Amino acid sequence: MTKKSDNPQNEEVLHPAYAGRSMTNPTPKYTMPQSQMSPQNAYRLIHDELMLDGNSRLNLATFVTTWMEPEAKQLMTETFDKNMIDKDEYPQTAEIEERCINIVSDLFHAPERGVGSSSIGSSEAVMLAGMALKWKWRARQEAAGKPTDKPNMIMGSNVQVVWEKFCRYWDVEPRYVPMENGRYVIDPETTISLVDENTIGVVAILGTTYTGQFEPIKDIHDALVANNTAKGLETPLHIDAASGGFVAPFIHPDLEWDFRLPLVKSINVSGHKYGLVYPGVGWVVWRDKSELPEDLIFHVNYLGGDMPTFTLNFSRPGNQIVAQYYNFIRLGFEGYKEIMEGLQDTAQYLARELEKMGPFKMLHDGTDIPVLAFRVTDPTFTCFDISDALRIYGWQVPAYTMPDDIQDMAVLRIVVREGFSREMADNLLSAFERSVAKCSGRSKPTKDMFSH
């Protein structure tokens, strides 16, 4: 007769969760283990190790969505296994992607039916838009009998690193508009001074990652129109709306930054930022079909169907696209508007209360997108000291230096996202006060601002 202790299945049942061999002996980390373990133990090992990560909801560094409704999570779970490239096999998922492209295009006032693509975040979207700009420029140069070996692109030194990657990978000279103390976005005059016949496009940002500010897109556009007319150029404008594309239409509806401006030929936006979807999904849309060169589109004979595709990736899950569509139909325009107004209110509340503390000076108070950027004015401690002190209370608030030409300035940034309540804002302010007291050498705060 077999004893219970000799039966490995019974061993799994009888032993406490953390007393089994796989939980008391080390598991190889850089080579594959020789033997298997139960799914429960594999889950526990990885789950416990991931507890060493920070709490994503308290990570105020990231723009990326960290909270979604349970129903959205359920839809994402049900569609993890759908490969977005298999449009013949998953025609309804492909139809949902097409609906999302049209919704985004309409939101940005495209003059005709949506022309665009989903992507793995805005990074891939940027690459696709940049390629289209280069191909269009090259065609113009060839038609005029001019050389095509020295393309350049105009952008601020405040751009996200993906634009630098694009220029390096696709052999385009980046021409940077420098930042200045007191001006953290590009200005029309300096931008236009860098433009010539080899400029494939100008990039303007709707919500910079450094401060959250909108660049003066309408002014840049108008200056570009005048420059094109005076010099016989056709320099286009691309809008990097990764952060602000799902904010501006709802709380700044009269702001002209999108396809209402004729020289805006393409726009990228992150669905996983203020589009309110878990990472990673992005969108790139063009003004019309003429702005997306046909020779960039591949027609792939895949699994029995013709797959027209313009992406850098191939296989990828369809669940983020499903989640984006869920948000679109679940929230509608009014729902997004209510969320963005609420986030803006919370951001501006934080800005007012932080300035009341004394040692902080706002560079941007959340007026454009719900993002704060601010300096430390107390000479006895730095932004980096405050950032480190806040981690004691679980909060992750990044401190970093500004871009070239103003690198001697360090700032703190707070991104207010869906799921960040007024109660959490008060808890954060309390942590700030304790952190200031700690950094300035006081044993305790001088006042309790948040007893109410």
C-alpha cells in the first residue's frame, strides 16, 4: 500500500505553500531549470519577485495607463491570443481596428475617411510617420531633378528619444531648436530659420514630456505657410500628439493644432497614455491617402489573404485595440471630456498646494495636459533629494535635468492619470510635506496642511 508521503501529488496538497522543494531551494535564474514545478509554485515565485517592483498606481513618472475598468480587463484577457496581423482569421478584430482609425481621424478633423494604422505605442507610429515624410520629400526632390542624399528634420531639443532614433535609423539629419531658460518649447522664428529645401518636415509636440506644455502649433504652422510661399517650398508639419492627442479635443476644443491646419500631414498619438488603455497601443493617421506613399504599403499573401500592411512589427496581440474600442464606445466624447476635466482639476489643485509649501516653483501647472513640472527653490536640497525622500512613502516622482542648453536646470514632474483621486492627491501632498521637512533638516513638518 502506498503511503501518502510517498505520493508527490499528496506532498503538494499536504505541504504548506512555501515549504516545498521549489520554494526552499534556489531556482536557476539564467539557465533553464532541469525539472518542472507545479503551476502554483511557478506563479508564487514570479508573483513574489514582482512585489519588488514599485506600485504602478503610485508611479507618477509614467504617462502610461495603470488603471482600467474590470470589463476592459476581461475583454483584453479574452483577446490576448488574437494576432492582429491575421486579418483574414480575425476579420472582426480587423474591423474594430479600422473603426478606431476612423474615430481617431475624425477626432483630429481629418477631411476624409481615416487613413492610418495601429502601432506598438507612439514609438512605432513616429517611425511610420517619419518614413512617409521622407518618402514624400524624396519624390518631390526627384521630380524637380534635385539631390536626395541630405534630408533633414526640424524638431526641438525637447523631443522624445524616438525622434532621435528615427533620424539615426533612416539617415536623416536632426536639426534641433534649442530650449532657453523660461522657454521650454520651440518657437516659430528659430524653427523657420532651420528650414531649407532638404527639410522633410517639422515636428511640433502637443504636450512635451519634459513639462507637459503644448508647443505653439498654430503659430509654427502659419510661419511655415509664409516661408513655403516665399521660398517655393512644400515643407509639411507633423504633430507628435503622443501625450496631448486624447486631451486637447476634450478640454481645448477650440485649439487649432490638428488637420484643421492645412500643412499638418500626419499625427501620432498614444492610446496607452490619455487614450486610457494599458500598454502598448498607439495610432498614426494621415491627412488623406495622398500623404501615405503607396510604395511603403506591403501586400502580404499571408494565411490565404492579401494583407496590406504598413507597420514595422508583424505579429502582435489584438487585445489593446479591442480595449481602445471599448473606451471609445464606453466613454464617448462626453466621458473622455469628464475624465480629462477631472484630471486637469486635480493637477491644478496639486500645483496650487505645492506652491503654497514654499520651496517649489511651477514651470507648468497642468493647464495644457494634466502634468506638472516644477523646480526646487530651496538651496539646501535638490529635486533629486525630494524624489528619493518620496520613495520612502511609496511615491515615484521623477527628478531629471532639462534638455540641451538648459541642462543645469533640474525639475520634478507629476503625471496625473485616470485612477488618481483627490484623496490620493492629498496623500501625495502630505508625503511632499514630510519629504521637505526631512530634506531641510526639520524633524517634523511645521504645520498639518491636510487635517481637513
